[in-house]
Amino acid sequence: MGYGDLDQLAINTIRTLAVDATFKANSGHPGAPMGMAPIAHVLFNKFMTFNPKNPNWVNRDRFVLSNGHGCMLQYAVLHLFGYRISMDDLKDFRHVDSITPGHPESHDTDGIEVTTGPLGQGFANAVGLAIAQAHTGAVFNKPGYDLINNYTYCFFGDGCAMEGIASEAASTAGHLQLGNLIMIYDDNHISIDGDTKCAFTEDVLKRFEAYGWHTQWVKEGDTDLEGMEAAIKKAQEVKDKPSVIKLTTTIGFGSKLQGTGGVHGNPLKEDDCKQVKKKFGFNPEESFVVPKEVYDAYHKHAAEGAAAEEEWNQLFSKYKEEHKDLGAELQRRLDGKLPEGWEKKLPVYKPTDGAQASRKLSEKVLEEIHEAVPELLSGSADLTGSNNTRWKNAIDFQPPSLGIGEWSGRYLRYGVREHGMAGIMNGISAYGTLIPAGGTFLNFVSYAAGSVRLSALSHARVIYIATHDSIGLGEDGPTHQPIETLAHFRALPNMMVWRPADGNETSAAYYMAITSKQTPSILALTRQNLPQLENSTIEKAIKGGYVAVEAEKANITLVSTGSEVSLCVEAAKYLKDKHDVTARVVSIPCFEVFDAQPKEYRLQCLPDGIPSMSVEVMSTLGWERYSHEQFGLNRFGASGAYKDVYKKFDFVPEGIARRAMATIDFYKDAK
Amino acid sequence: MGYGDLDQLAINTIRTLAVDATFKANSGHPGAPMGMAPIAHVLFNKFMTFNPKNPNWVNRDRFVLSNGHGCMLQYAVLHLFGYRISMDDLKDFRHVDSITPGHPESHDTDGIEVTTGPLGQGFANAVGLAIAQAHTGAVFNKPGYDLINNYTYCFFGDGCAMEGIASEAASTAGHLQLGNLIMIYDDNHISIDGDTKCAFTEDVLKRFEAYGWHTQWVKEGDTDLEGMEAAIKKAQEVKDKPSVIKLTTTIGFGSKLQGTGGVHGNPLKEDDCKQVKKKFGFNPEESFVVPKEVYDAYHKHAAEGAAAEEEWNQLFSKYKEEHKDLGAELQRRLDGKLPEGWEKKLPVYKPTDGAQASRKLSEKVLEEIHEAVPELLSGSADLTGSNNTRWKNAIDFQPPSLGIGEWSGRYLRYGVREHGMAGIMNGISAYGTLIPAGGTFLNFVSYAAGSVRLSALSHARVIYIATHDSIGLGEDGPTHQPIETLAHFRALPNMMVWRPADGNETSAAYYMAITSKQTPSILALTRQNLPQLENSTIEKAIKGGYVAVEAEKANITLVSTGSEVSLCVEAAKYLKDKHDVTARVVSIPCFEVFDAQPKEYRLQCLPDGIPSMSVEVMSTLGWERYSHEQFGLNRFGASGAYKDVYKKFDFVPEGIARRAMATIDFYKDAK
Ligand SMILES: [Ca+2]
Ligand SMILES: [Ca+2]
């Protein structure tokens, strides 16, 4: 302990950098950085171990700014420590193509662990990072080798505290007793609508207590550096609970508008900028100033971090000798490599193999590959038996004290918390040693849309196992039957939406989901049984689309996905038998991947010159890309046995055939 | 108080009906109805006032089954009281086209207030119903005329308690001190994954205390009818807090598998059905049996409800004499009519009027119409100043004790709780006297996707004011810039997605949003200024699409929405000036409405024979429907000043013109 002038100077340096950068950008949020500069100074310097020269060192302490709009705090701190963020980058804050965008993006900027800004997301990510640490430590740590023991720290504000995703993640973290997770709640009484009194009067700490967290309150968050240090120290000592420290701060500390909404989302006025600098002993006429002694102090801590990494590297070298297999395994994961030959475990099917629901086919994949791919961490949002996400001998990831699992367990019970699950999976993925997969009904992936979007934006290899993927789920009815969901996620950049039609397509979907290191996947899977197709292979399906039934001189191409592909195959037979009409059938399990194929290949699948009709039991939006006519469901579904529901909407071979004939006729006339 | 054999018989009748209906359907959830039959019996008979012959009586007590999978409880109870649900309807449970679908749907079935099943939604709806009651009562009640004083009751289970949306709504309800809201938490320790110990170990009552709720615990929820009654009575007496009663029950009470996950989501086996009936004194060989004395008792309570309504009607008649204006106003709302001539208040613009952001144009609409449409209740998820959702002299809806608003206030501060806001708005709409409108950024409407879907499914007139609708929001960057969002909601049935291009289109969007009583709307609005178009009128825009720039012998049609329409107009000028090429421009502010126009009209807008290109700064998915070529953004955006971002992605007149020329060339070759 013992804080002096240099500490205050450093804190005020961070504040003035935030003031200058938002002023120069004429946009941004100075308030949170000015209010949280003291805690950031204490946390990063007194507690966190990291090496700015190697931001990927696996055992670094993790920091998440869940109130991501305050990112000038993070950029300033990273700059001071010598991360690859230059003063010019700070001056480029919120400019096109800078590495200092308006909200922090992990794939753009060294030292940013996760992409935050959408409120509550970082909170859930932090829980995921802590889970990944606990699991990875349990798998790899050995006596004398405490290899993986980092903490995860997270700042969050009132906005995050109000978001449901943070509630879900907080309840999960409390249940899981994540002692390695320490959060700082920036209690500044201000949100965009002004005083939090207008909408947010709950007792936040009491709520966290109810979740099972250790709670503390530091009342003088602007000045009491010793109190902050003591609270974090105490939080570290609590090993069986996550910790939250409520820190009462003054938003925009130092500004003439401090403590008001005026400093939340707008730069300070010019005279206020000068006033702040003067107050803090800076030259009001200068901008973007870092006193040398501040750089020196921060660089010194950075050097300590580099030394810590070097020490760790030596420990890891010794470990690799003493624990050859585990050492090689950890090294492989750190190298970003998949286990050699894992893909040979993927199930392969013959047309004569029995019909199965694709959720069962997915279960089979997990059963077959889980030993070969030990970084796979499965789970479900309380639908384990329906999502079929758990291999038979799986052990739950649980605090051992509960007696129902282990830290090394690879199956996570997320509870009925889809959004929390997705945000947590983004955090698990960001840790770097695991591939998270989590299940819910496809319809309820929508509950998680905020996080799913960030999986895609932040290039997180997250696998959404989305069963009960259509009206085919039957009796549960329209509230549970997705109509718009595939269109939604097909429109999301960098997201693979897979809707496999049989066993080989399901294996292909997993192959692509696991090998695409920068892209998340949604696997849309059926509740009902599907026959194995004649011509499907993993090799064909990984192209995202292929010809499932070829025919010479065809009159029409039926193009489809998932459960409707085999219906189209039946419809093709029906057309031949009843109308002597020849239909080809094309399966497109993944638009994103199919669209990336060479044009010749795509034209081979969907040749010009013959009419085509899409068949999928949901919104037709987007199918115009591949077809002249669309047979879909632009209305909500119905509750009933799935065959009755399919029949109600005419998704039967005759119904498809009738529409195919009409399409052929129309196209004839149009020529 | 005083419960006897008849009460037990009624409770067991409900249980056996649930057993029989799920058995016959071979699907469904018997566990919750069997566990919650006692509380339902007590609540409906001892506390609730309603008239089954007029399920729309405005002052009825409201009941919401947030754990909607237990809907056989609700169907059975409604049947016993004589609602329009026959014994045959119960036998038709979960069959196609029945009025007893797998989850309760408000537009299908009398007595179902809101559509539930997706967990947590009903919880938020109940908060909305209670808000609507508090507001409506404050507006219309007068001394001697306590016209609107109903309670809202809600059952919810562990699943709802885990969902973030329920946390958001609970925090809101606590803040708002909704004394008219009484919730029963079915604490049965079971969710789909089994014992809640595996994922849900928080202290639920303590959490609700932290939110500001009054909490009670009835430990013998299977048997202690007196305890339940006393708890509800106590809850009614607490006027300044919402109440939650934790009721510890045995899921599937009576079954051989009671207290286990085995009775949650699967019908009882045949021998267990018989065993249950025998245990309860029913003939094990008979099904769907209601003892006459049970009907008699329930019908007696129903008759009391009918009498209560009759009394109320007389009171209301007197009220209409004494308070002529208010009486007529309430009558108008109950008749489902809009105020005469309100639409004349909608702003109309000339091309010479200044450029404005459509969020400002939206604000102007609210400013102009809020007096004429007093049932409009606006609000925002903590983005009031950004969404421009508050008219100048608005009063906040707040508990008066806070000193910052009134129950009669028409502006709701939802906090940073998008999903909660949407679920609450669905409940407000369901109450029947209000039209809720709520703001957030378009990108964060996705956080609310679960509830937005239910707005559409349950035909709720809810208005989503979704500002900052594209990369045009600028500096906040990709985390806040929607790409997939319009495709998502355009694919949702019964949802109007409006993206107005100027003032008249914004007025048209509001016109349609307010007059479409069965359809919700999302209004996608800009942060940046838009010029007023030459040819826009409200009359044209309410067709969902129209010709914004007509031209003889045009070489191409540019089809667009929102902020890109005026860019297309500029591009058309550029094409004429630089290339002597003639372009028409079509604006399609709403796909859903445009698609409903006669084919001739649509062809008039988008004639065959000339190439067309869509221009919209987001995912092109779905635009193939209206265009040969698509210019969009199938990637994430960028952080920077909005003009720089538009330029980066070539959304400038030259960029559009270049692609238009290429499209014209391609189409020439293709002919
Ligand atoms: Ca705050
Ligand atoms: Ca339960």
C-alpha cells in the first residue's frame, strides 16, 4: 500500500487522455474513464500480471470492460503499459480503420480480451473466462506446477447491472462458486436517462449476495486507493465465491459536469477540458500528454509481467518434461492446432443406415469425437435430454463441493439462461484453450441473439446446438416453432448456419464448426427422424451445398435443407411416377459456405435454364437467391403431432409436387 | 377460510384432467398442473373476480401462467369455470387446430390473457398488465368510482426465475412499487435437467427482496390451503410493493414419479394414471371426469363474477353520466376505437422542408399526436435523449412517492432492459386500454427478440422505436451497427418493419403502426439527417412502397429504404449527368405492407423488363425478391464519423452509380 503523487499523476494522466481523445473524436464517453481511472490504476498495477509484448500468454490475468463505452480507459491504460496502441492510435479514437474503435473489439486490438459495448455482454464473457480458467487449471495443474491460476477481473456499470444477461451470468457464477472472478461495479448513479433513481432503485449488492457472491462496498471510489486495494485483496482471499466490489464513484470526475449525465456520452466542452487539466496540474494548452514518470512506472510493471511470463515459460518447459502427454496437449492447444486425425472419428453413414433425428446424429458425433477433441466443452440451457448434448460418460463442470461434478468436468449445466450461456461461451472461447458448444431449441437461440452476434463479430469459435429446429417439433406449437430464425442468422456476417439433412451432413457440419477457428456455427437439428440420403457424403456437404439427386434433362431443381431434403427426394419420385416429370434435388445445408464456393461449382448445383423451387418449412426470405419459386411458411406454425402439422401446411410429397408442377408451367410460359 | 372435501375434490379434478389430457395427447407437461392445482383452486375461487361469459371485461383480475408449458392447469380451470373451452377441447389438447395448443395462445383461447411458454415472458407480461392497471386506474378512477382496481396474478417456475427477462421485469416492478401485482413462485426444485441443484442454487426470495418486493414463503404448497390463502391476503394488503409468494410444491403430486423430472415434460404411464386416479378417489377406468359438485362450485363462483361485472357496468353507466368526457374516453378505448381525426395531427412535409434525422421526425410525430391519442404510452430502455421518444411536457409513469412522476404519467423509464421492456409492452397492450411504444437502438431490439416474436404471434399492437438504424450511427461502431436485424424481423410473420426515408414516410409508419390493431411495428430510424423527398406523401407511403422518382424509358430501377433512398436520388442525378443513364427510384419502407398490395400496383413500382438494383446498408438477404442485383453490406460495419463510414463502404452516389452501370451492362448481356 501507500499511494503518493505519482499514483495520482498516473490516474490523472488516464483521465486527461480520455478527455483529449473524446474531444478530438468529437464523440465518445469520457465519464466512465474519468470515474474509473483510480480503480484501473490500482487493479492493473497492484494485482494484474500480464506481458504487453505477448498479449496471448495463456496465464495472464484477464480484464474485461463490460461497460465498453468507457473504452478510452482501456486504450489509455494499454497504451501506458506499452501494448501495441500508440499515441497516434489514441488520437485516432473512433476514426475509420483505427485500432481504437468506439467500443473495444478483441480482433482489432491487442490486450482487448473480448468485444464489449452491448451492455451486459462483457459481464457474461468474464464469467466464461473464469470458467475456462477453472477448467483448464483443473486439467493441467499438477503438484509443483500451478500453471494456470490467473484471475479474471471485470468492470461493469449500472447498464450492465440492469441487463438480463448479466443477471443470468451472475446467478451462474454464484452457483459455480468461481473464486477466481472479481468484478468491480461502478456505482456512479448515472445512466443515459440521468439519475438511476428513475429506473434502478434495487439493492445491487443484496442481489449478488442472493446469487452467492462475496460482496464489498468501497464508498470513496474517487480517492480511497487503499480501500480499493484492500477490497481486491480480500476478494482474492475468498476462494469459494465470485466477488463483487461496489465502488461508488463520480462519473466524469474533475469535469465541471462531474456527477451528471452530461459527461456520460458526450465529450467535454473545450473550456471544461482546460479546466480539468488545470485542476490536475496539466498544461491546459497541451493535449495527449503523458509525463515520463508515468510511462516509467507503467513500463516497470510491464517488465515485471514480462519476467513473470519468462518464469512461467521455464516452469512450462519443466512441466513438458515431467508431464509429457499433458504438456504436449497444452502446447497443442496454445498453438491453436486440433488433435491429429480427430476428424476420422466423425460418423459416416450409408443410405441403408436407419433414419434418425439429427439431434441424435449430433449426439452420436459428440459421443464419437469427445475423447479425440478434449478441448470440446459441451452443455445446454436446461435441455440436456432434448438437445442430446451430453456424451454418456460425461462429467459435469461443477464446484466439487456440490458433489455432482468436478472442475475438470466437460459438461456445463447452464440453467434456463440462453443469453447468459451464449455470452459465457464467448468468454470460454476467448480464453484460448477450449471450444464451447451449448444447446437450446433453435427458437430460443433468439433469446441469445445479442451474444450470438458477438460470437460472429469477435470471431469466436462457438457452437450452438439448436435442436427442435422447425414446426417438426410438433406439439409444443407456435411459441416454440422457429419461422424467422434461420433468415436472421443467415443474414449475420461470419456465422455458419447449418441445417443438415442426414448423418453425413451432420458430421460435415461438425467438421466445419470445429475447423473454422474464426467463425461460430449454429447447427439447426431436428426432433424428428430423417432417413440417410443416397448421395450425401461429408466431402460433399462441407461445400455447403451439393446435388443430392442428379437427373438428366430435369424439368426442375428442388433446393432444400434439413428435414425437407428427404421430402423433396420423395416428391421427386412422386413427380416421376405421377407426372413423368424429372426433378433434381439440391441440399444446401449452409448458405454461408455454399456462397463461398467457386461460381462454376454453384452453377453445377443450380444450373441456369431450368426452373427451381426452394422447399423449407419456414420464412422464405433469402431463398430467392437460389430459386425461382419458394415454398415455405410465412406464417406461424401449429400445435399438433409433427406429421399432422406438416400435412396441415402441405409439406408432403404431393404438396411439393403440386407446387413444382405449377413452377414448371409458369416458367414454360415465361420463356 | 375453512377448506373441506369439496376443495380437495376440485383440486384432484384439475390434476386428473391434466393427467388425462397429456396422456391422450401423448405429449405435454402434467407435473406443473398437478403441483399447482391447490394454489390455482385457492387463487381463482377465493380471490379472483372474472366473468367467463365476458372474458374481455376490463376490470377482471388478470391471471398469467408464465410457466406456460403447464397450460393444462389453465385450460382445466377455465373449463371448470365455464369459459368457452369444452370437454372436447380438453380432449383435443395439443391437436392441430384445437383451441388448446401446447402452450397457451391469447388470440386462440378465451381467458388466456397473454401468450406464454417461452420462459420468462409471462412474468414480464404480468408486470405490463399491472402497469397498465395502475395507469388506467389513475387516469379514470374518481371518488366513488373505483372503476379500475383489478389485481394481476402470475404463476412462474424455476425456468422463468432463471431467465434474464424475468430479472429485468422484476427489478422494474420493484422500482415501480406495483402493489397490484402478486406472483406465485412454484418452488418445486425440478427443471428439465433434473434437480435445480445442478444449476440454480441462488436464494430467490432474497433476490426479490433486493428488487424491492414483498416476499413470503408457504412451505407446504401441496396441502396448506389456509396458508396459501393467508399469504395472498397479506400480499393484497401490501400496497406499495409487488409481492412474491414462494410456494414449495411437489411436481406431479400424486404420480409415482412425483418430485422428479420424470413428470415434468412427459405424460404419466398408463398404470400411473390409474394409480393417481385411485389415490384421489376417482374411477381409474374413467377419463376426463368432472364431478357435478365441482362444476357447481366453480359455476357458482363464475356467477358471482358475472354479478360483479353487472354491478361494475352499472357503476360505469353512472360514471359516464357524472364524468361525461372521461366516461366517453374509456368507452372509446374499450370499443377498440381510435380518437376521431387523430391522424390529421400527423406532420406533413414539403420537399423544401429541412433535412432531419428520422428519429427527430418520429419525435415530432409523438409531439403532435400525443394529446390526440391519449392511450399512447411512450418510453425507452434508458435511451430517451437518443431515441427521442419523449414529448416535451411528458410526465413520467412513476410511483408518486418517488417525487419524479405520477401513476397517470405516460412516459416509462424502462432502464437498460430491452427484453424486459418488450415483454412488459406486450402485457400493457394485452390490458386493452393502451398502446405502448418503446425505444432502443435498432441493434438492441435483438436483445428483445424473444418478446418481439410474441408481439407478432399474439397480435399485440406494440411499437418499437428503433433508432440508430445502421452504420449511419457512426462512431459507436460495429458493436452497435445492425446488419442482420432488418432481415430478421422482415422474416417474422405479422410484423411490420418500417424504415422511413423522410418525414412523410415517418408519419405513414406511425399511421400504420397505430391503426393496425393486430400487428406490431418496428420503426427503424436514423441518427443522421435525411432530406425530404420530392414525391413522398403519407398516402403513397402507407402502401409500403411507391415510386419516389419516376422516369420515362428508364435504364434501371434503384430500390431502397430509409437513409439510402435520398442517396439513390442523388445517384440517379449523377447517372444522368455523367452517363446519360436514366434511373427510377423506388422506396419500400415496409416489405410486409408492400407485399400485401395488388400485383398490378407492385408491378407498377417494380416493372418487368428493366434491371433493378437494391441499395440498403445492411445484409442483402431478402432483397432478391425485389431486385436483380443487390448493393448492401454483408459484413460488419466500422467505427467512424458516419460520412466516413458510408464512404468506406462506397455508399455514395458514385458508388451506387458504378454498380448501377454494371447491373445495366450485365442485364444487357443477359438478354
Ligand atoms: Ca452508471
Ligand atoms: Ca421447476
